[in-house]
Amino acid sequence: MKLVTIIIKPFKLDDVREALSDAGVHGLTVTEVKGFGRQRGHTELYRGAEYVVDFLPKTRIDVAVTEDMLDDVIETVIQAARTGKVGDGKIFVTPLEQVVRIRTGETGEAAI
């Protein structure tokens, strides 16, 4: 099992959620976050004064998937989230040692 952490632009959330649902993902967790990558933020003008916005709004999606779904989930997210511009986001894949469904006590892939 793997935990897929997806960082995307906020306006792409509905597209990615819908694409993941179509790909067979049954559940996900969404968090509004702030951060920056290579673009290092940007400058804005407010009442004639220029200031730097270091942290840009992003959306984080966490999805637990089985090994056989992993490649499909990654490709689905890439297609749904890509705009072709700087700041499209990142996908992180980490091993998931154990999953437990609290309501039933099921463990492993059965709990996903």
C-alpha cells in the first residue's frame, strides 16, 4: 500500500477529485496549505507599494491506494492537474505500513 500526497493549484481540485473518482479512488483527504517551490513566490503591488508574497496557496490531497492502483492514480493526477505553467504541483509517494478502519477493525487493503 502507498500514501500518495498531491500538491496542486487550488482551482484544479474539482478536476482532480473527479478524475480520481473515475479512476476508482474511494476516499481522499483535502487540506488547504501554503508553500512555494522553484517559483519562490511573487511580488504584488498594493496601494503603490510592492511587497513579496512568499507562500502561495496550494491544495494538498492525501490518498491511500493499493500497489496495483498506484501508476493509474499518478497518471490520472498528472493529466487532471497539469496547466503547463510553473507551480502545477508535485506528487509524493510514500510506503504505507498499516491501515485500520476504526468502525470495523479491518486492516490492510481491506481497510482502504
